[in-house]
Amino acid sequence: MISTGTLGATRYMVRRLTVADITQIEAVQQDVVAALEDKASLQPLDRSELENILGGNGVMLGAFVEDMLIAFRALLDPLDDDEHLGRDGGLREAQLSSVIYQEVSNVHPSYRGYGLQKTLASLIMNEVDTSRYHYVCATVMPFNIASLKDKFAQGLKIVALKLKYGGKLRYVFMKDLISEKIQYTVAVEVVMSDTVKQQQLICDGYVGTSMRLADEWVVRYEK
């Protein structure tokens, strides 16, 4: 067991998941997808991907109420991923082995509103061996507001906006787990719907650092 807590009056505990938990993991994924208005905003992990992570090529934490899985979060070592996110972030080939991915994060619809996603993010990042992994990367679909907020809250920055995974537009996020925070001197805000402007800023050396809701969602880029 890694941690315990309460959701209102309901107690829960967090532990590492194993291959024995796959059926419950798949059930939570199915319930999460069923509750989504935009099914394309989430890319569920299939059984082979789950087995890969649970078999030792990553870490997966799960939150349980009694014996029922209600939320989980995963990290994956991408190894020699053909679409390695580290390359999108400008890392050299020799640095790619020091990258770990934040994979899917799911909270059962019945247990939302308690900050479980944020809690699991903090707990799972504490499990990262920073002597081995120096960077964490992730992808998020534009306008997946909950996931975007989650990444920014953890200090990840947008380092690319491009087509990934067979032509799907995705933000690529990255965070240096070792180096000190960078002090930015220039900031520009762009509406999230303006893909071309954001891509140009990234090409000019800017990174996305936060977002806010004005008349529409706006992303802040700094360098």
C-alpha cells in the first residue's frame, strides 16, 4: 500500500497494480469512455499495452474503495518508440532512454470531483527513479480541458503541437525532472483554436506554460 485517503466519507487506498488487476482496469476504462461526450478525447490502453506496463515496463497505481478499483494512473518506459515524444521535445538520441511517458489517467465517473487525478499524479511521480529518468512526456488532445489542466498543474510544458498516432492532432508535453525552473522573459497568449500560430511560436522557441478561459480557451506561451 502506498497511500490512503477519503472521498467524502468513503475511505480509499492506493497501491501498485499488477497483471492480476487487468480485468478491473479494463472495466474502469470502459465506464470512463462510455461517459465521455467526445470519445476521441481518450485513447484507452489495450490489453497488450496494459500487460507491457504491468509486466515491468512502467508503473501503474490504482485507487480502491474496499476491493473495487475506482481510478488508476500509468507511467510507461517508451523504449524505442517510433514516434518518440522526446524527439518532439528536441532531445538528442542519447537522451531518449531517460524519458518516461505519462500514460492514461482514469477516474471512474462515480468518483470524480475529489481530486483523485491530482492525488494519483503526485503519488506516481514519486515512484519515478530520477537517477534513470530525467524527463517525463505526455500527449493531450487540444480542448481536452481536464487533461490539459492536469499537465500544466504538474509543471509540464507544451513543446510541440503536431499530428501523432496516425494523424491525430496532439499537444506534446515535457518536463525536465532534474534541472531548475527556467525564468522566462517574453510571453504571448494565443487562442487554442489557432493551431498554426501556436506551431509558429513553438518553432520560434516558445513553450506553452498555462491556459485560461477568456471568451474562449487561451494558451500562454513563454520563452
